[in-house]
Amino acid sequence: MSAPEHPAQQPAQQPAKQRSHVLAKAATLIEALPWLERLHGRTVVIKYGGHAMSEESLRHAFAEDIVFLRYVGLRPVIVHGGGPQINAALEKHGIESTFTAGLRVTTPEAMEVVRMVLVGQVNRDVVGLINRHGPFAVGMSGEDANLFTAERKPAMVDGHPVDIGQVGEIVEVRVDAVHSLLADGRVPVISSIARGDNGEIYNVNADTAAAALAVALDASKLVVLTDVEGLYADWPNSEEVIDRLTADELAALLPGLSAGMVPKMEACLQAVRGGVPRAHVLDGRVAHSLLLEIFTDEGVGTMVVPA
């Protein structure tokens, strides 16, 4: 009979704390399984902006999230704005930034800067961060392949239209080029610039551009990253976040929302009324909030559903 192994030669037992940590990771992966099954091969449109775009660690976390979605079989499409970058560039060029009803007043001089920043700076930065992980992202403008066609949009102030320059409202979306990129396994990264039938270039709100694109692509989700936790039930009296509401409930709340939240929640409303099953507003200041929303049962932020 052979002698028993020396205790030092026996496999070490994992400490209880380490086993618990490993099991928690496994539980998270298993929790994601039904969502992976449901969303595999489906398109998710993500509006990217705010602090998620301006803070270095969050920028890298967002790129990792997008690559993760791509690798597990989803088809992410990014629509981005670039408010802070535009403000900085306008200030550098001595052009004052003014807003009416939450929309940027865009003179021809300002439009040149907006176009330069969104297409030549922000878009390239986002594409570059994603492509550190592989040859996935392809940059586009809403002008490319006539993706977005827009017409001039006035701001409504006290029920009256006010001209705010080269600010556009999307009237047509042509998605053939986006479909081709998705079919090739690419991640389209789209800046919110549009062209009018008359050749004029328009600055388009990125929230509403993302909603219009989500509808045109028959997306399964629209996700809007912002700088708040979600839609507050009674701001500023309470920080309670509404986790779920219907399109009709949202429509009733819209008139009382702050100017900054109106375009984001209007985008969600437009998306679900256009056939997108779910629209979400998430806190982009939280790293990996995109994955938490898509792949966990609890989710984060506010979700809008048709009914």
C-alpha cells in the first residue's frame, strides 16, 4: 500500500471568499444567457455623448462595451454628438454658443465648425478607440450615401416658431450603406450631420437622429447615454428614477420635463412609436452601464415600451 500524499502535494482548497467571487461571476454570465439568445443577430442603436464621451476612462469602457456586443453576436450602431467638443471649438474660433429650447443656434460660421468637429475629430476618435480591439468600426457622416436627409427645423418658444439657423429635422433615412456595413461585420459610427434637398448642411440633434435610424433599421433597442441616472419621477424634489414607463405615460410627462431631457425622451418616444420594442436612457457616467442594461435582469436607467 502506497504511502499517503504529503499534505503539501495535495491540491489547495480555494478560500471561501474566492469561491464566492468566482460563483458570482458565473451567475452573471448565466444571467446574460437569455438576453444573448434573444438579441443575437439583432441591431442595437446607441446614442453616444455626454461625460461618457469626454472622460478618458469612460471612453475606453464604452469602446470595450461595443466590442463585447460585436463579439457576442449583436450588431451595434453608434450615433454620436459632441456638444463639449463643439463648444470648445466654437470658443476657440470666437463664435458664441447660444441655445433656444434646448437646441443649438447654428449660424453658417458655426456650422462649419460643427461639421469639422463631429466628422473630423469626434468620429475619428470613437472609431480609433473601438479599432484598438480589432478592425470593426467604420466612420460615417449622415451626409454619406444620403443616410440622413433633413429640412430646416425652427425651435418652438411659447408656441411660436423661432429660426435657429442650420438646425435640421430628419425627413428621410436611407440605410442601405449601414446594412452593408453590418452584413460585413462592421460597427457603423455615425456623426449627426445631414444634408437637405437643396444641398444645405444641417446640424441634427444626435438623440433624434439615433431614434430615426433605430426605426429605419428595425432595431431591437435604442439606448441613449446621458449624464443623469434616468428619468426622475419628481425632479428636483426627488432623485427617484422611473425604471419603466409606456409611450403614453411618457407623452403625458414630456411637457413638464427639463429642456435638456426633452430631446432624449422625445427620441425614446419616437423610437417605440415607430416600432422599436424598447428604448432606454442610461447614465453614461457609470462604466459599462450599457452592458448592465442589456445583459442583466434588473437593468439600469429608464426603459420606455410601446404599451
